[in-house]
Amino acid sequence: MKINITKETFLEGIQIVSAGVSSRTTLPILHNFLLEAQDGKLKLVRTDMEMATVHYINAEVEEEGSITVPMKEFSEIIKNLPNDKEINLYSDENNKFHIKSGKSKFWVIGTPKSEYPAIPEVEKSNSLSMDPLELKDMIEKTAFSASTQETRYILNGLLWNNTAEKFEIVATDGGRLALATHAPLEGSKEFKIIIPTKILNEVCRFISIAKPEKEARLEVNVSSNQVSFCMNETTFISRLIEGNFPNYNQVIPTKKNLGFEVFTKDLLASTRRSALCSGEFGSTVKYKMENNAIIVSSNSQNMEFVDELPIEYSQEPFEAAFNPQYIIDVLKNVGEEKVSFSFVNASQPVLIEPVENTTFKYVIMPVRA
């Protein structure tokens, strides 16, 4: 294998395939990534056996071939090469991968492609096209509610539910829930799958890097055990999470006995201040609504906090307590000027919705103060 490439192009490709894939592994080969020169392009591949990233970049290919090299060491070498010099790369018969830029020369020991895990083919039996920026918005406004505990594997992913009536993305960790609703995906079969949060965060990161045009489309391919996302020269492939997702519709309150609207940034700032005084373990923030005001308070063994914000509220006095981080996560991600809080009673979940956007709903369980 022998290729010539610019540093900027190479670094962008390495950045796309380097993140997201877990570095925690007992298989040394998974610390490597695959480079394969073919058809006038350089193919970069990284996998951790659960998800894989495949990215093509332009390169001058003098000799086709392939090799895997350690990701961490190799990327550091490329970062520190001169900015204004072309990079020359070639592998020899001893699996040494030589790197030359200007007068600087390196080599690293690689391994043959045959020792690297095979990447599954993208299945296109159920293929759909989505606006990448719309999808990114739906993911970013729900994924923070997914569980990060390894013991709750089913909840470590986001439910995608596509029916004839609508397309929904749902995340929950058992104490809170986030729901994004979209029009049904045209041309797609109905499906209900659980996609690991890890790959969805990676897809969002890639969309941010790619800065797609308004008319750009992201191809999503769904099969019985895997999902893939393709845009431009990049493909992400992941296994699906097997199991039954909780019945989220049962959790979303349908009654709205009490409620108020509030400016998002004001309540976010007050709740963040409250969290400073709520204690490290079992922290709570109290919201008390009365006489056109919401009183935000918290206390711990050595601290106490009280704040008051104006709202339109003339119903009976009412108080509820919540994990402040749950409230903060919603308010900092919702992206709307005002939100509404709807209650059944102090022991039932609260429903939080953007006032000007009905496509997102958030449900948070109260805690005992």
C-alpha cells in the first residue's frame, strides 16, 4: 500500500472514526483501525464489535493495499506533522507502516487486514431518508434521559417507533422520560427498535462536523438486528438492543389539574442555584406555586436557598419536589423560550412541554422531600 494525502483531509477522517468506539477492550486488535487504499480513495474503518464507523477520503493511491495501525499513536503522529507538507504513507512486507512528511519520518508496526474483525454489510431491505438536522435535534433533545447504568441495558438505548401515524424517539432511565414526535417516515415499513445511545450520539457528532446543507439527506437502514446511518462518504453501523422497551404511553400524564408557564432561562438559572445547596446525595429542589409566583428552594445540612419567580398561577397553593439535575437537563436542552409544567398531584409525574413546540414532551417523577 502506498498513498499520498494532505494532513487536513487525513485528520478530518481520523477524527470521524476515532471517537465513539470504546477503548475498553481485552482484544488488542481493537485498539487499531483499518486503512485500505482502493479505487482512488482511502477507506478508514474502526470497530469495537458493537458499532463500526466506515469513512472514505480522497487520496492519491499509488499502490492499493491495507493495514491496521494503533489509533492513538498514529493519530498523534499525524497531528504533529507539518501543516504545509504532503504526507506520504506506505507499508512494507514486514507490516511496518511508514509515514513521511517533509524531512520527518516515522514508522509504526501494524497488523494485516485479515486479523481485523469483519464489518457487516449494510442491509437495505428497509431504507429511509431523513433530514440530518431534524434527526439530530430529535436525538439531542431526548438522549440525555436514557440510562447510563450497565445493569439497565434495555434503557441504554433510544426507542424508535415508526407507525402509519407518526415516528417517535423515546428515552427513559426509569425516573424520567423524553419523547420526540415526528410525521411518519415516508416509504418505510413500520418498525419498533432500540438503538444504543452511543451510536446516536456519534451520528449527532458527525452531523455537526459535516455541516450538511439544507437539502442534505441521511440514509437510515433498519434490519432485524442492526441499523446503519449513511451520509456523504461515511457510514455508521450498530447492533440493536434486544428486549422490550417499557410502555412509555402509560407514563405520560393525560390529566392536567394544575399548571403554569415559565421562561426557560429564568427557571434554569434558579434551579441551578438551588442545586448548589441541595446536598450531594438524594438532592432535591422544591417548587411551590402560589399567588402568581413559583418559590424555588433547597437545603442541606450546611446550606439553604430560596428564590422566587413570577408566573401566572391563581390556583390552590401546590408544592412538589424533584431531582434538580433532571429539571436542569430538560431546561438546558429544550431550546424554547417558555415551557409549561402540568401536574395531576404532588405524587404523580410532572409533564413539561415547550409552549411553542408540541413535538417534544418530558416526564419527571417527583421525589419525597
